[in-house]
Amino acid sequence: MATVSVSIGSNIERDRHVHRGLDALAETFGRLAISRVYESEPVGFRDGRNFYNLVVVFESDWRVGELQAWCKRLEFANGRRQDSRKYSPRTLDLDLLTVGSLTGKHDGVSLPRDEILHHAFVLQPLVELLPDTPHPLTGRPYRDHWAEFDTAGQRLWPIGFVWQGRTISRSAN
């Protein structure tokens, strides 16, 4: 079994699609550790709709290719188009961040995902769940990377979010 981390994002019907993503992950993989849900301004997108972002962590014995294929099927089942442009609106976006301490290309998937160290909306929720876990390439704990992260230009804030009767996060206000 490996500890798997996946980021979830949506900027179209955000509540609905994040709920669907969490439901499917829990149904398939069982117990989930779930970060707070953040609202963030889009990075690199022309469409100005804000995103909801979070990270989930679970245990799995699936191969990397199986995990990636499952994530893509769930995206398509929720309205993501296979031909969608890189920086276009997202109903549901699932990105495989890490699978244990694997590095390099596995089943065509590069691990760990590069965005971990470049986007606040990935790193901050990941730090909540795995603060002392070393990044597979740098060997440094995620909390150290977050402490040095330049958040200028990457605003995000926790929102009130309830899933299956459980408060996942509360608004910063």
C-alpha cells in the first residue's frame, strides 16, 4: 500500500463537482484525509471564475496508471471534455500529486507532480495533511517548502464547506 495524494479543483458548479469528486474517491478508496477547501483566483486562466481547491490523501495498492485512468474517467463522467484546452474552465480536475515516494515517469505519469512546489492552491492543502512528509525529489518536508513559498499573486482563502454532514472547512471570515 502506498500513500496517494490527489488535488481536486473546480470552477464550474464548484460545490456540486467537489462533492461528486469526494463521493467517488471515498466510494472507491475508502477512508480519506481531506484538507480544507480553498477558493483561489485562477492562475493562467483567461476565464476569471475562481476555483475551489483541496487535496485528499488515501492508501491504495493500485498502480500509477490505474490511478491516473480512474481520475480521468471521473473527470469525463463529470463533463470534462477530452479536447479541452489547458487553461479552460473545469467542472472537475483531479491531479495525481504523489504515490508514496515514487519519482520519475510511471505508466506515462510524472511523479511527483511539478505543480506541488509552484502553486499555493496545491502546496498549502498538501501541507495540512502531510506537513512532515518529505517531498520525493527534494527530501525536505512540505512544511519547509510552504514556509519559503512566495504567495504573492496566488491568493487563496478557506471557505465554509460541508461534505456528507461533516464540516471540511470553515470560512476565514
